[in-house]
Amino acid sequence: MLGIGATALSAAGTGDETLRLHLGSDGTRFVYSNDGDPITQTIAAQKNCRITVNGPLAAISGSDQGPGMKDGSIGIKTGGSTGVPCSRVDATEELTVSLEGVPDAVFASLDLEFKGAVQVDVIVSKAGTEVDTFQVRAGGGIVPGEGVDGSATAPYTATATSAEPIANCRNASDAGPDAGPLDNCYLTIEPSASFDAVTFHPVSGEVSLEGSSDFGDDPAFDTIFTLEGFTGELGCTPENSTATIDQGTVYGTFTRLENTDGSDCVLKPYTLTADVGAGTLSFVPVDVDPPQPAAYSGTVKFAPQNSSNPFTSHLEYDQDDDGPLDFVYMPWCTGDPFATPDSPGSIDTSVIPSGHTWCIVSEGTTIYSATQTRTAWDVVGIGDPKMR
């Protein structure tokens, strides 16, 4: 359940939230739907066709010299086996698109261009951990009796799911270069869980990531990530500053405070989720544009513990819920975070020990039953933690 003060974005929207990659003659960009108030991240070609794409909506990375773009196709900067720079990924390379300032994706429709007897692994992951691996095949890469066949006529489409992870595009014809939509496959992938990155790694043949350029810039053929909805938005007024979740034995409430630098408080999307089985609580505020130096206070509670003498209880957290860090003990604040705040209405971030982003202000343990106790932790911090 959501507490008073949380605004549900997905309920107010008229359709799915999306992140679109459009690579057309009319521009090259990511566009986040943002509940009807789109945010655009432009992709600019640099010298020698190399591109740098590092947010705020998405990032693109790759092996060798990194990603490149040419004529509406994204690949790897090196010339590769065929001497075509920037626009293709071959079997010695890989290309990754990572979601940054948007929610995780639940599925994606990918505009891919092929060359040769293609078998391309499409690996989706979350926080660096693989979720599912799909394989798309075309031409001589298709193995009779394996995979699910896509459409037999242009525009060529196919779907790979976690239950049927092999998709056959274009069926019996080898894919040649520079054939307009005839060498493209519009591949939909449906993983078993949400993801925040997709990696393309050819086993054979070559692949380019595109976004409608071979379809006359028709946005229906953009590369499209369909996203999970944010839980809501947090501001700094009593009406919108607090988010609460209470699921089973996991409870958390977080209140956004004024920005630490005194700047204006702009609404900040967030997700707040609980995993009762794992005993974890995730609070992930997201900067979509521009970054907000926000601070938060909160109270969290987890499953009761058996009473013991002496009694010990610890709060652990992962400082970057959607990143690669692991759980560590949350430290105690070195002082009162509200006594001399960095700016009025915020916190004193200097009381958070070095190397940490959250700290414990106080804790209280109460009797839960005849044999169990339960601890409530009052915390302050910045960033997007997972706690347990």
C-alpha cells in the first residue's frame, strides 16, 4: 500500500511508459514518455563517427573503441571483419544499452539490421545480473526445427520469450547489407523479469541497432523499451513529500526534505518496493532532468526476531539499489543531522560517515510477541538504497 502524499504516475497516464530510440533523418535521440511530458536525450555524432551516450535517460557502451553511429545504425567504432566502421557489431564485439534515469523495462521491441548468416545473443540484465538470454537468427543462421518463426514477408518481425528464447527472422533468406527494410528484423523480447540493460553479442554474422531509419523514419519502428511505472513523485510539501509501503513484515516510510544546496525542490520520480520473501526494501528516487541534490529521512522495520539475551540487531543496506554494490552495515550518524543542516529544511550531510550515503539516527526495539521483538530504524540519507 502507498501512504498519503504519494502520487501514482502510472494511474494517471493514458498508456504504457516508454523509452524510444529514434535514429532517423529527422534526428537521433532517446525520448522518455514521462507520463505525457516527454524528455529528450539527443545523440550527437562525433569525430570519426564515434558517439558518447551517457544519460540522463540511457547509456550506450561497447567493446573495442566503444559505440559508433553511421547512417542511422549504431555499432562498434572499429571497422570489424568487413571494414565497415561504427555501424555494425561482429562476433568479436558486443554492444550494450543501459537504462539510466527511467524505470526498468518489462519488454522491448528492437529494430535490428543483419548481415550474413546471423545468430545474435540478446542478453538482458538487471543491476549487472543476467535475467534472460535470447537468440535471434536469420538466413543461414537458422537451424531447422529450432526456434519460433517470425513473419515471412516484410516488415520482418519476430518474438522471443523466456519460454521460447530463439526467434527466427526472415526465415530462409540470408540478410545482405544496405537493403532498406528487407535486411531488418523488428524483434520483440519478453523476459521473465524486468531489466535495465540489453547487450547484443553476435555468435555469427553482424548486427546493427537501429531506430526506424530503414522504415522512412516511421516511429512505429523505433527501438522501444516498455517500462515499469514509477510508484510516484516526491516533492517537499506536506502533500507530496512522503511515501509509505507496508507489505507483510516489511515496512518503510520516507520523507523528502529540502535540497542540500538550497535549490528549488522539483518533483522527483521514485519507486518504492518490498520483497517480503527476501526481507528487503528498495527506495529508488530517479533524476530524469536535471539532477536534484535531494535528502531524505525515513523509518524502516523488518521481520520480528526471536528474543535473546543479549539482543543484537543490525540494519544493512546496498547504497545503490540499481547498481553493482553489495550490502554493508549502515553506520550510525556521527551527530544530529537536523541541528545544522546544509540548507534550511534539509540535513547536515557531514554526519554521514565517509564512504556512506545513509546513516542511522536512532533505533527502538519493542515486544512483538511472547517470544519475539521488532526493531524500528530511523535513518537519513541521499541516494537510492536497498535495506534489510
